[in-house]
Amino acid sequence: MIPADEFLSLALIISIAAVAISQLLAMVRLVIGPGSGDRILALDTMVLNAIALIVLLGISQGTRMYFEAALIIAMLGFVSTVAYARFVLRGDIIE
């Protein structure tokens, strides 16, 4: 059996690598996306991946500060995605 500490560190390494690869693939979609809808989804995916990386960093460091930062970034990411989508659809953000 693998000890719990070694299992947790191995799981963190694998999950950070998976999220980092997902972040790179979202960047590729952002650059080569054929339409603006694809770019909006790629930006939203990149925000979610950044939140996941911050949470994983908080787990590995064992501090709560990273979780609060992830919550703030999640709120800002949602608002920015909605604002960008409204701008693309209507041409303005505030009516």
C-alpha cells in the first residue's frame, strides 16, 4: 500500500499536470478559434483552469489564502465572460 502522504503528493502532481495541459489546449483554441464564440468559451475555460490551478496550489501549500483568491477570480471571471459575450452579441455592455 502507498502511504497517504505519498498518495496525496502523487495525486497533486498528476492533477496539476492535467490542468496545465488543459490550460495550454484552451490557449490554442483561443488563438486559432474560428469564431468569437469559440474565443469566449476558451477564455472562460482558461479562467476555470486558472481557478483549478490556484486551488491545487492551496492544497499543496496547506493554506487558506489561495482559496479566497480563487473565489475572487471566479467572481471576476463570470462577470467578464458575461460582459464580453454581451459586447459581442449587442455591441455594447451597458444599455
